[in-house]
Amino acid sequence: MKLLDILAYLPTIETERLLLRKITLNDANDMFEYASDPEVSEYTTWSTHTSIEDSKFFLKTLVKMYKRRELVDWGIVHKTEKKFIGTCGFVEWRMTHSRAEIGYALSRKYWGEGYMSEAVSAVIDFGFREMQLNKIQARCEVNNIASARVMEKVGMQLEGVLRQQLFVKGRYWDLKTYSILREEFFDNIL
Ligand SMILES: CC(C)(COP(=O)(O)OP(=O)(O)OC[C@H]1O[C@@H](n2cnc3c(N)ncnc32)[C@H](O)[C@@H]1OP(=O)(O)O)[C@@H](O)C(=O)NCCC(=O)NCCS
């Protein structure tokens, strides 16, 4: 698939339990349900949504980015419950270097059941096979144990800690940075 096609028509990805599909303005209620939970936003760079308007604004920004062909981010839909339960995709992308960074968030109701590892594995597969990436990164605040564990479970390696890398929510954050290389991904599946 050509890169411009991916940006123009983000394909839906199906996994065993999830559908990864384009995010829409209709997802506001489901997004607000989890994004208004302070435990979900504890280690995200975005703040807890305090009203449905926050979720609508967030979604409008994403939809504008799709239109400008700048976004490769999926909404995560629970197949049997037919519910939008989070997002997962490439939050930063440097084509010159064939490198991109994954970001994600999931409704707390669904934590600890392997859903995000399932979604991230599918996104990594897509990144290497369809986007021809060479390196996929992910970063998390050093105390975000669940997120670091997802990175390990999908085969990423810890590169190190970026000290006081971000100033978010009134303090400097140290970030663990993980990555997987194209050669590692294909070596592991052959
Ligand atoms: C991070 C997040 C996406 C993980 O989603 P998830 O679907 O629960 O992840 P998975 O079930 O695939 O894997 C989580 C792993 O972390 C482990 N884990 C979670 N909390 C843990 C803790 N406090 N101590 C040790 N392990 C922990 C789980 O046991 C599981 O590992 P296992 O399968 O080896 O047992 C979810 O917690 C989330 O949305 N958090 C809020 C948003 C966020 O932090 N996003 C990432 C920003 S970098």
C-alpha cells in the first residue's frame, strides 16, 4: 500500500478481539467515558476531559488531521461489545528516517486483558509491512508500569531513560524510551 493511500484512506485492521478503524466525531460519548477518568490520563500528555466538549474538541482536531493527511491513528473497537474503547496509532512520524512513534490509551474497564498489546502488535505489523518503517518507538513516563509492560510484550527493547524530557502537568517527566527495528521484527517472525 502506498503511503499517500494510507494517509488518505486509513485502512481498518482486524485482530482477534478488536477492530482498529478511523476515529470519528460520533465517538465523543465513548471517548468521554474513559478520557474523563483521571486514572487513564495520569500519564498522558493530554489532561482529563472535564466535559463532553473536551472530547468533541479532541476528536475534531483528529478529524482535521485526517483531512490534512497527517494522522495514522486508529480508534479501538471491542468487536463483541461494538464499543469504542481507546486509541492506538502513530503519534509522530519522520519519513526521512523511516521512523515513527506509537501512542495509545484504553478505557480502564478493559485494562489487564491484553487488549493494548493486541492492538499495538497489529499497528507494529502495519508499520513494518505497509508503511515500510525501519524503526518504531514508544515512550512512557518512568512510573507507567502498564505501558512499559505493553512495550516489552510486543517485542520492543528498552533504549534508556530520557531525563526530564517533558514538562507536563506542572512537573518534569523522565521517559522510558523503547523501540523495535524492522530487522528484529522480521527475524522474529521467520
Ligand atoms: C497502558 C495501557 C494502554 C495498557 O493497556 P492494557 O490493555 O491493560 O495492556 P495489556 O493488558 O496488554 O498489558 C498490560 C501489562 O501490564 C501489566 N501491569 C499493569 N499494571 C501493572 C503494575 N502496576 N505492576 C506490574 N504489572 C502491571 C499487566 O499485568 C500486563 O502484563 P502481563 O500481560 O504480562 O500480565 C492502559 O493501562 C492505559 O490505557 N493506561 C492509561 C493511558 C496510558 O498510560 N497510555 C500510555 C501512555 S505512554
